Amino acid sequence: MNRTCAAFLIVILLASCTPPSVSNPIKPPTPLTTTPVLPTSTIIPAPTATARPMATLIAAEKLYAGPGNRGYETLSQLPAGSPVYPIAVFVDFIKVETDDYGSRQQGYLRKDALQNLPSGLPELSIQQIPWISENLDNSFLGDGGFVEKGQIKVVDINGTGTSIDGGGIPLDSAFRLRMQLALSPTTAEYANMQLIGQPYSKVGPWWQGMIRLDVGVNSHNQVQFCFFDGTSENCKNDMQLNVQADQTFTLEFSDPQGTVMEIIDENGKIVTSVEFSKLPGVTLPDGLFPQKKLWLGAWVNPHTNLEINSFTFEKAPDGKWNQTAGAPTLRELAKQKNIALGSELMIWAAREYPYWKILNETDEIVAVSEFGWQGNWYERGKYNFELFDKIVNYAVEKEWTVYGSHLVWGVDRASMPAWLAKSHFTRQEYEDILKEHVQTIAKRYAGRVKIWSIANEAIQRSYGPGGDFWNDVIGPDYIEMSFRWAREVDPHAILIFNGDRNDSPRSADARSYIEKTYAVVKNLKARGVPIDAVGMQMHFFSPWDVPVLPKKDEVIKTMRRFGELGVKIYVTEFSVNLHPLPGNQEEKYKLQADIYRDMLSACLESGVCVAFEYWGLADQWSWEISSLNISNSDPSMFDRNYQPKPAYFAIRDVLTAGFQNTVPATPSP
């Protein structure tokens, strides 16, 4: 190649590297007029997807949100033969992924329910699985504590500060508490939530033997710890953390005795770790919870309010398959029989963890008996609604049916509000006062209180002067008036004419009460008075009752007789007092169980009975102990340690038998 050609080529190459300018843009290439010849290349095969390990369900199984068949949500029901893709193992459960019509879901299945399970699956650690969550907000109810929409509030109610302590929660594994704390008003200095490992002694100084950790919030909005070991009334160690109380923080305990606690901030960072046996100045060799129980409490300074937000309690699962889990509760069994079980909601007792568990497992209806109003009806048209609003709102939030016991109760003057008991109004003025009372209350709770007891025990108390206040000052017409007034402001509530010893003709008094109740209800129904149900208080062997066993057939006959008048039957207050019964405890328990069995059976078989409410959930909370001072009445299904008695199993036997009630459990008025 000569030099002239080489120079020409260099010029061409340099020109091709020069960036385009606005004045000399690059023109688009000229389209090809012939098909270009492409170079030949080697075809590389697509990579082959690695097959996922697969197993098959032997039978239909539930897919759980965590490794356990108790305490976890059921995600779906998988049919037999379903293919699943195992991921890892945790004790008796396999974490799997399902592929249902292209929709993938992860959950946990029982290991023994799978066939062709691949070997060598990795094992999950306790930190790699979801923990079991329990709702413990009931621990803060009453005495200035209440819960609304998941927000716990503890308020000073009398200017001296407020203290709350709940029932013992059993611990059997690692657990954690998550929360936010907030003080009000802005001038408040201190309040705390308390983790109690051993309650204070009832003998000696209040602090003696008490083991407690106060998780406080101070005026700087910082979390502050105060440790008590039962040897002094003062903190044995005081620790302030660089953690804002109104941000979510977590206290995680490594074991049920609480030997080690980690404090974790909202970002998941461990702020500090406390080993209680080595905590300076504190003697806690067995941890914060030596009994493997947790009592929750709270304290607010005078004129101070505390909010506990985002409060959760989670415990690590053991991963074992529970053979008894999944058995229906009494509440669920009763629903299948078209009957509603219920009892009194004692808001202070509900702080007890076992009481709370039983209440949730048994009751569809809760009776709010605080509507007695003696201490809360200050004067005409003036009430203190605070307590009742809290109780009713909480029950509604928990999806219970609320029974107001009682809207009108004509007890003697001594049991009426003082201003009314000492009054000397005209008959018309008393009528106006009662109407105002009935309609104020019924209207306020319309839609929340679904059932009202109207003119409670009017038949039993009207035989002589002084037994029924409203009968004395107005006359028997007050019964009709009260029903009509209530229906005017709440057309959807179920209105009950409640009475005692009206279940069967087992005594002269009972026969008289049945006949009089029947005549009154028949007359009022014929004139369009909105009576929806007759309530039967069944307080067997009470001090004012004869010691005669009720006969099932007679109870059925009595219920059906009232049913012919167009009303349903509610067993509103059931109890069996053991005090006057002969025999040893085993014999008394058996007789009690027989009565429970027969009376629930009568309710179901009558065809008109829709509810069965026992009065007292466990023996120590019985009204016969607190009000009548019968210390050994023991009238309930559960004993003083919340253990089921033979009466409980009698109720379960009836509800699992083949008989089906044809009457809906919640009849419309």
C-alpha cells in the first residue's frame, strides 16, 4: 500500500470517531436492499430448573400460620393428596409452601400428615418462626383501668394515684412484651406498667417478698426501670434507658423464669441485656419470675394518666402437636345447639387470667349487673355513666351479647338511690321519673345492650308493701309502662320479664309465682305490651327457697306453658348452692352436676328456651359468698382454682349429645 492510500484511510478513520455536531448531524443509515448474511453461531440450551422437593398430604389438613395447632390462625384447609413444598422443620411441624392455582402461600403442617417427605430439611431456630400472640389487655380492667379499641388507659380516679394488678399468667417458654407508653397531662412526672414475678405478702409490710419490675415513663419521655427484690420498699436498682417511651420497644425474656431480659428498640437493636442474678444491688438468683408466672399491673401518680399502646404479649411455641387442641369450646357447642350460654361479667375478676380464659371459652352472653344504679344515679336525670360505658363498650368490642341486668328493679327503699328513697313525690312525678330513667338508659345503650331485664322480680316483690319501690309509689302499672317506654327508644332490644322461683311447681311459693306471672304476661301480651321473654332465675337451695330438687319434666312443661303465650325463655341466673346438701364433697358435686345436666336438657328440649346463664363463673366469685356470706356454697361449674367440676362435664355432655334445639339462640322481638 502506498503512502497516499494510507493517509487517506487514516483520515477516514478519524472522521468516523468525531462526535456529531448540530451543524453536521449524522444521517440515518441507508436501508439495505438485500438480506444480510448473518454469521453462524452455536445454540446454547436454556438452563434446566431445579425441581423443588415435594411431599403429599395423606389426609385433609389445616395449614397453620405457625408451628402449632393451638394459638395460631388457620390459613386454609388443604384436601388429601395436595402437593406441598417443604422448606424447613420445627419439632412436629414442617414449614411448607403451597401452590394453589398459581397462588403461593407459606404455612405450617403437621409432619406426620405428609408422605414422601424429603430428608435433610434444615431446622428452624426459635427466632425464625412466628411466636404465639395472646391478648392480655384484660389485666388492666377496673379501678381506673379500661380498654378501648386496643388502647389501654390507666387514670387517677380520686387524686391519690391508682394501682392495678392482674391475675397470674402461666409461663412455659421464652416470651416478650411489646409496648409504647405515654403520660398525660404534659405536666405529669411519672407512671409505670408493672411486671410482677411474686405478689406482695398479705402478712407484714406490703413490699415483703414482692418481686417486681416497674417499666416507667418519666417527664422526659424516657423509659425507666425500677427493680424490687422483696427486701425493701425502695428500688434496689434504678436504670434509665436511652429509649423514647412513645416509640415501640420490646422486653424479651429468654426463659419462663426470666433469668435474662433483652431490651430491644423499635429498629430491632438490642439496647441492653439484663442478667438478673448478676444485677448490682438486687437479689434475684431465680430470675424475675421464680414461680413461672407473670402478674401485670400499673401505677399512676396523683392527677396522672398512663396510656399503654401497641401492647402485645408473645410466647415462643414448643412446636409439639397438641392432641386435645381443636376440641370445640362450650360456647361453640352451644351455638351448634342453637342456645346461648352466658354469665355475669365481673370486670374486676376479669383481671384474673384463668377467669378470662373461661369467660372467652364459655360465654356468648355477658350480663352487666352494675345497672343497679344505686351509687351512680345522683339525682333526677343525672347519672355517672363512666363505669357502665367502659364495661359495655369493652364487652361489645369483644363481640359478646350484652344483657343489662337490670333496667328496672323495684327493690326496697334501702336499695334505691338515697335521694329517691327519701323522696315524697306525687304518683305522676314518680311516673315521670321512671319514664325518664328507662328511656335515658335504654336510648344511650341502644344497639349495644341487646337484652334488658325489665321489672326484675316484680312478681316476687309485690306481695306486700315495702318489697317493691315502684309498685308502692306507682302501682303494678309500672310494669307495662316500663316495657312500652323501653321499646319506644330501642325497638330491637329483647325485653325480659325476669323472676325467681318460676321454673316449676316445686313449692307453694313457686306455684303461686308461676300462676301470677302467667296471668300478668297473658294479660299484657293480649294488650300488645312488648314482652319478648320470661326470665327464670334458678337459684336452687338458696336460703329463701325450699330444699326440693327440680324435676326436669315439670320444668319443660312450665317453659312450654309460657311459650304458648308467645314468649321465649331465658334461664337468667343459674346456681346450685351446695351448703344445705347432705353427703361428702364428691356426693354434693355429683348432685350438683345432675341438676346442671337436667336443667340444661330441659331448656333444650322445651323448644322455647334460647339461653342458659349461670350466675358466677367460678366458686370464689359467687354472689352467694360475697352477698349472702355462704362461704361453702360453691355453686359454679368451676372450683376456686378454676378447675372444671363434674357440673362442667355434665354441661359438655348435654351439648355434645344428639338433641338439637330448633329455636334460634337470639330471637328477634
